[in-house]
Amino acid sequence: MADIIIVGAGPAGLSAAIYARRANMDTVVYEGETYGGQIINTPEIENYPSIAKISGFDWATNLYNHATGLGARVEFDRVVSIEGDADTGFTVKLESGSTDTAKAVILAVGAANRHMGIDREEELTGKGVSYCATCDGAFYKGKTVAVTGGGNTALEDAIYLAGLAGKVYLVHRRNEFRAEDTLVKAAADIANIEFVTPYVVSELKGEPKLSSISLTNREDGSARELEVDGLFVAIGQEPKTADFKDLVTLSGGYIEAGEDCRTNVKGIFAAGDGRTKKVRQLTTACADGAVAALAAVDFIKLG
């Protein structure tokens, strides 16, 4: 039986692994995709204290190497369910069919890109519709693309794509953006980025690939159509907590846990973007990881 099993190898999960190993806990991290979470696709991180600028891939790789260098074991297998309790220990069931056990569990499951929920979205994914500008941007060199969203990710995507595409439309449902002012100003100063507000994407057109998008004005209901080769969706995230809805209490899909990262189940902790919190940033994910790991250590040692 391990001391601590961590579900998720994103910033919160790997930060938790570092603190758990520094406390000499036998620590296993299970990850169903790749280490680093969504930050691994970020071209540049400029808001992490003490590091003025670094790529998401380099930052995540440094974090992964730090955790594994301390002796944390990272296994690439998806956790599908968790059973047990604080008295007898927790059994983690994996997609591969195997199981593992631990005295405490940290859920650092993160979040996934939210979809628009309109017709043909799934059909055209990979055929003009994308959720990762850094993954697919190179396919649109010199072409016309649109980004939909109003947060930091949408602005970052638009700025990144402006260096590749001939034209970038930034479509947002409101006239004001949620993104940091510095990002909004940077995007506004780039000649081939055009803000299109207050519109939402209402229809996807093209066969077999995307060729245009229909927009609906949120204020007066008027329609507009943009001919585009690609659409990048950056409208927020959804927590990846569905597998644990019968294990811990959820609120709006997020795991209910305060700043102490303790859930309603003794011995199970939550960290990162998957828990209830107001601010979801790289720094807060790492902080959650530290708090959750130290709370799990106290639970194991003190009960």
C-alpha cells in the first residue's frame, strides 16, 4: 500500500508529489493523458513568480523532472473509480484493469476545454475546429482563422495565431474581455487581429471541412458570417470530475474543498482547477498541491 496516490499529473498533482516526497511519503501519480495538464500547450508563461518567461512545455517538464527526481512514481493510466475509506485504505481502479491502494488520495484532476455545444461541432473537430492553437496553428499559415472566447486563453491564442495566419478574428459574446488588460492591449495592437463583439458562434458551415461560421449578435440578434479556414474554441473549462461524482461532494461539477483542500471524505483531498475556488491560475494550482500534500501527510501521521 502506497502512502499517497495522486490522481492527475498537472501542476497541482506534480506539486503535491514534490511535497509528499519531501515528507518521505511513498507517492504514486496516475495520469490518463500526459504530464503537465493544459499548461503544456501554452506558448509562453509570463505570470509565474521568479520566472519572467518560459514555455509551458519547458515549465511542465521541469516540474515533472523535479517530482520524479525526488522519487515520485508517475504511471500513465487513467483512474476510473476509487473505493474504500480512511480506516481500511483506498483502492484505486485503473482503466488498464489493474488496481492500487493507498492510505490517502489527492484528486488533482484538472479541467478540460469546454465545447460550444452547437451542431456539427464534433463532426468538424479536426476538420477546421480546434481547441488547441499551439497544437494546430501551424496548419493555418497564411490562412484566415477565428478564435472564440474572452479570457486569457482566447487572447493568447489570438496573439499566437496572428504570427502564423493571415487574418485572425477574435469573437466574443461581450464587448468587454475577461482577459488581463495587458493581453487585450497587445492583441488590439496587432494589425491582423480583428475584434468581433458582441457575437457568439451559432452555426458551422462547410463540407467536408469548415469553410465559414455564422455569428449572432448578443444585443440585437443580427447575423454575420465569416469565411474562415479554422475556428479555435477557447470558452473556458469543465472540471474532469465525472468519475468521482459518487465519491465526493461536487458543486457545479467542481469538488467541494476549501483552502485546506479537504473534501467531505476523510483521507481524500482535492487540488487544482478541479476544486471549488475563485482563482484558477498556475500559481494557485501549485499552491493547492502543496497544501493538499501536507494535509495528507498530517492525516497519515496524526489521523
